[in-house]
Amino acid sequence: MKNRIRFREIEANRGFWALLALMGTLIGLAALAFFYLKIYGHVATGMNNQIVWGLPHVFAILMIVAASGALNVASIGSVFGRKVYKPLAPLSGLLAVTLLIGGLAVLVLDLGRPDRLIIAMTHYNFKSIFAWNIILYNGFLVIVALYLWTLMERRMNRYSKPVGLAAFLWRLILTTGTGSIFGFLVARDAYDAAILAPMFILMSFSIGLAVYLLTLMAAASGNNRPIGHHIMNRLKNLLGIFIAGVLYFVVVFHVTNLYSEQNAVASRFILAGGTEHTTIFWLVYVVIGSLLPLAILFAPQTAGNPRAIGLASVLTVIGGAGLLYVIIIGGQALPLQLFPGMEVSSSFADGQVNAYTPSLPEILLGVGGVALFVAMTAVAMAVLRFLPESLADDKLDPHYSAESTQEEAAAKA
Amino acid sequence: MSKLPEKTDTDRRRFVAGAAVVGGTVAIAPGVTLMAAGRPADEAVTDKVRWGLLIDSNKCDQGCNACVTACKAENGIPDFGRPATDAQWIRKVDVTDPQTGNSFSLPVMCQHCEHPPCADVCPTGASFKRADGIVLVDKHICIGCRYCMMACPYKARSFVHEPVANQKPHAPRGMGTVESCTLCVHRVDRGAIPACVEACVGAQRGAMVFGDLNDPNSLISRRLREYPSTQIRADLRLNTGVRYRGI
């Protein structure tokens, strides 16, 4: 007899309202920052004519990349047929939507002319990967919304596999597009590499799964729905593999760069340039954001401990933000080479390493985007049934005991 | 709309038809070119001409800033004393070879590429290349995303970081949009030469020549044929409209 999994809204308890109040405040501050920039212009930011994309872009791309990765859990359930992930799929789809909206909000509000958003939706230059991304982002929202419908409406369940497959393929293309925003910049030494596209896909896997885990754990603890060890174990192992995968792409990217003198300039600048980007790369991305979470996830002392998994997820997100900061801002800090091998100077910072210090309005704008994501997710979960009533292993997976015994036997063999 | 009778009108047609190729452009001194053929406002731009610049860094003095000053005055680009965010359509770059100590100076502005990366990446098509090779920004559909600034190999573009005042009617600007050298399109269309080139002549340098790259008899084409020249970042194969000598 098949056990039907029941879903239930999260409780609108005191913690829920406190969270909403905090996020509301942060969103309000971001709105103030936006109007401040609208009146005074981007001169009130740390961005300038050399560092044209700043902290808002780090926040935005972090969330956009995470959005596509948050869909992992649903994809594994629908596309790859792993039953145990299916009850976790609706939350996965929800996060994909809310993260993307949060990220796009920051991106749009940082535009010089955000009031012209309608132009971005009606005038397309199809040679621009940016224009393609606008289509990919909007399409992603529509496809994931459809996907959620097939997951949450019983009569539509039979369509969840094909729609899930479409969403899976679409997100791979979407993150390829996001990575290609940088990959297609032929003029800049720090970018212009096709490997950036698959690297961004792996980044989306790790950051998206980390955000998923954190949301799942927060919702579970706030609603007394303990998560089974077996499912946590699976998810944390997956997270570990993704973190290692990103690290692999980063190593390949820099090693191939270092091979030829022409490309080595950019990698040497990041890896050993002595600027804040070198510190952020090694300390924030490599140590705090990659090695430490890997150690936490796989060391026998901490492996399987839910708090440790939560900490590792937080560190993964911080590491991802650090890596994006180095890619986006570090890549612009490196002076453009108009005359390779020559010493140059001008009134326009030619030949100089470009400094960048984010201003308060930029920080508020970025944080506001994250708050928007959190608030939308919390409200959606309180209004609709995204989370199973129980997250215990035997409730999520009817074959839990048999399967786990087999796995244990295999591990011992 | 009534059309003003203009003598240049007929000159233009003859020019385009190739009947008065030499007569269309008159060189009155080395580096000074008067464009006799302006373009009436109701006549479409064609690709029969491709406007370009030839800059001779041998004649460009490191201490001279005449082209930059003239550009700012012509196009109403203010100087707020904030070099990181102030717009610079043209700048002087001093270059030194660390091996030999040889140094030279040259102005760098939008290179008016045949294959402009800024126009390729622009999501809305606000960055575009006119048929006559001039790369421009349509201020009405620029959303201020700055992707073109990321893509330009020459750092030729500026973002308008603060509110603008006292704009020139021929060079509209707007906070939150991107701008760059227009090759003084408003002057070129009426048959005049860009302000920087005029100032260079005025400063007795004659380091800049403006003209039609498609016209084999124009001064710029003859100079380019006669002497070796190069493009900045020629490796990117953008086929720039701005060429340099002595670099």
C-alpha cells in the first residue's frame, strides 16, 4: 500500500512574523537606497567608469546563479527519477522562482534607467547574450511556475516529468548564458574564456543546493518537522561533490591561464597580485568557502550533524559570493591592456589597478534583494503547501529501510 | 516640412555618385580638411562613405591637451573634479616601452569599429553603428546596464554618473545612460570636421586627419596608403575607423 505524502503550509507563528518584519525593514531600506541613487545618480555608489559593475551585480548574479541551482533537488526527483527527492521538489521550484526574482530586482534597480525596463522587454538585439538572458530569465519563471503546477496539482502530476525535463534543460542553458556574459568579453583578460559557462553551472549547483538546505532546515526547525538523517546525508554528500566540482573548474581555469604569458597576467593578478582580490580568493573562496565546508561535510566528527551541515551551507554561500566578487570586480580591477607590455598613464586610470569600495546604498540594495527573496519564500510557504507534513526518512521514502540497508551493506563490502 | 535649398545638396549627390570625388573634400593645409559635402537632414546615411581618423603620434605632444579640451567644450562635458566618475570621451594616453624607454603620446577615443563589441553586447540595440561607420548610443533606448563598457576594449565609454545641466542641443546627455565620442556627428553631417581635429590643427600640430576611408582620393586614404599605420588591439580584428601612426 503506497503511503501518500501530505503537504502542509508552514505555521505563521511568532518567528515567522518576526522574520517578515525584519525582511520588510531591509526591503524598505533598499527602496530608500534605490530612490537615493535615482536622485543623485551612480556617483553615490562606489562604482565608476572603471569598475562599472559593483556589489549589486555580485548580489544579483549570486542569486540568479543560485536560482538555477536551487532547482537541482526537483530535477533529481523528476528527471532522474529518484523518488526520495520528489516530496522535496516543490520547495526546490519555489526557491528557483524567488531567488531569481530577488536577483533580477537588484539587477534592474541598479540600472542607470530602471524606468526603461519596458524597453529591455520590447527592444531585443539578438546578438547580445544579455538580451538572450532576459528571454531566458523570463522563460525560466514561466517554466518553473508550470513545473510547480504539475508538482502541486494532483491532476497535473503526470506531466511533471516532461515539464521537469524542460525546466532542467532550460536552467542549464540559462546558467550557460549567465556565465557567457563574462565569457564573451573578448577585450578583458580576466574573462574571455568558454570555461566560465560550465564553471557557472557548477557554481549554481553548489550555491543553489546550499540555499536549498538552509531554507529547508530553517523551515523544518521553525515548524517542528525534523529532517531525516538519511535524506540530509544524501543532500550533504551532493553538496560536497558540487563544492569540489567548482574548485576543480577554478583550478583548471587558472592553470590554463597561467600556461601562456598573455593570459597569465589576469590569473597572477587574482592569485598573487596582493590586492584585496587575492585575499578574498584564497581566504574567502578557497579556505572558508571550499576547504572548510568540505572538511565539515566529510570529517567523521561533524559529518551528519545537522548544525554542521547548516554551517557548511552558509560557508558555501559565502565562498560563492567571494568567488563572484573576485570574478566580477577583480576582473575589472585589472587594467585593460590597450598596449600590451607597455607602461601607460592617462587621466582615465589607464595602466592603474582600479580600486572599488562599495557605498552604503549599494550594500542596502543588494541586501534588500536577499530580503525580498526570503520574504517571498516565507510568505509562499505560509500560503501554499510547499513542504511535506513530515520530513522524516520513512515518510519521504517508503523504501527507506530496505534501501539504506543495501547502501550500508555496499559501503561495508 | 519645407526643405531649405542648400548648395551642398547637389555637391553631396555628385559626391555620392562619384562624379566629384576629389572635389568633395578639400585639403587646405596638412591635416586640415574641409568637407564640402554635408548631409541634408532628410537624406539617409549611406555606407558609401566610412568616416575615420588618422592620428600621428609623432606629431602629438605629451603636454598638449587641445583635442580633449575642444571635445569637452563642443559636447558640453563638464569637469566635476571627480576623475573616477567624470565622463571622458577622449583622453591623452602616455605610453612608454619599459625595455627601451621610448615613449609617445596619443589621444584615445571611441575607435568606431567596423565590428563594435559594444553594439554586439547591447541588449536593446541602443549602441549601434551608423551606415557611415560612426558608432553611437541611442539615448532613448539605453537602459544604463553598462555591458557595453565591459565589452569595449578601449575604455572609450563613460556612464553619466550625476545629473546633467547645460546640455548642448546637438549632444544630448542623460544621467544613467552611457555615452562616448560621436565623431562630432552633428558637425560631420553638416560638412565640418570633428572638434578635436580642428583643435589639433589650431594648436599647430596637425596630428589628426579626418576623412572618408572609402574614398581612395581622400587625404586620409592617401596618407594611409603612403605610410604604415596600425590599429590599437589590432589582434581583436575589429577593423577600427581610427588608425594610428608612430605607435
